[in-house]
Amino acid sequence: MADGIAKRVLRNAAEVALELLWPTRCAVCDLPGDDVLCAECEGALVPVDACLACPRCGAPYGIVQCTECNEVMLGSAGMDGLPVDSMAHALLLDDAARRIVSAYKDGDERRLVRKIAEWTSRYVSPSEVRDGYVVAYVPDSKEAFRRRGFDHSREIAEELAGLVGLRCLDLFERPSSADQRELGRRQRIDNMRGRLHLKEGAAVPRRVLVVDDVCTTGATIYAACSALREAGAESVHALTFAQVLD
């Protein structure tokens, strides 16, 4: 017991010393404060209005005529339909949301995972909780995992699952694909097609909620949902922290 108390005292002292040397700063405005996301910057984030979003792909303002998942757009991407029953996004990826994602993934500010998960969890539907959906995620590529030293997708999914009371399962093998950042919409989808595989022997749940941080073209999350469908999942929904708005 004494050893445990001593360890806690040392840990607390180390945290205080680190805070003195490197004070906590807001990931958006970079001002020092008590939290990694100050109240003013968090209040300025732009949530997606679920009442105006496309009920299929979650595109903001797509409730009447969606510009993202209509037949023409899907055809231009080499798709004849969506592999998801529905998809939702918590925020628009403006400069502030982009700073949050960047500080978390590439700036090693891992305390932001709580904020990301909290915002994303607000868009988990009551029916998904009631029906016991299983939370899944696409793990970082081998290259990204080596570079960062942690799997950001797993951390977000596990944090979100804990907040809403669902199970989180590690279902996918780590993908190995070309860097998506310089690719266009069709190229991203082609790049990910067939590259995601379920782990050998993985038991596929009937109902799955796939969680990711950012949706740019949907290439990664669609590939994951397609793999789940092919493996026998009956209902597949998707959810992301932020949606790129062109």
C-alpha cells in the first residue's frame, strides 16, 4: 500500500513539473489554460445539423438532394451504391477541427481523444445503443503506427464505446496502402478497394458501427463497411468526428 501511495505521489509530482515546464495549451488557439481545448474554441466548432444532413451518407445539407451519394457521383467513383445503412458526422472539418485532429494524431496530444470521442458520441443514435451495435474501427496502417507510436483510430473507438456503453472489437488487419493525402476521390476509393481484411477467425457481429476520425471521400470507411458486409454483417452504420466540406 505504501508503495502505491509513493507511486501516485511521484506521478502527481511529475505531472506538476511537466505542467510548469510545458503548460497546457489549447489545440486550436494555442493559448495556455486548464484544458487542451478551451471553452471558447470548443464553442466555436461547427456541428453538422443532423436534420439537414443526408440520411444515407451524412453529407451536410444533403437532406433534399445530396451532392455526394447520388448516382452520378457514385458512378464517377466506380460505385453502384453505398455499403452502409447510414453514416453520420459530428463536425464540419474547418480550420479548428483540423487543428484538433492534427494535434492529436501528429502532435502527440493524446488527451484530445476524450474531446474527439465526446463530440462523436453525440451522433450515436439511441437505436444503435439499444440494439447493441459493436463498435469497430480501421486500424492505422503499419507505416502510420510506426511513425506515431500509437493507433489513433483504436483510441477514439475505445473511448467512444466506453462513453455510450457499447463493446469495441479489433476486427481488421492493419492495412498497407499508398498515402491517400495526394489522391483524388476516385483514386482514394480505388486505392482502398479490397485492401481491408478481417482478422483470421474474427467473429463478425450482426450489427456494427464503424468509427473513424475524418471522412474526406469515404474511401477508407466504405472499404471497411464493404468487408463487413461481405463477411456477413447484417447492419452496418458509420460515424466520424469530422466531414470534409468541399
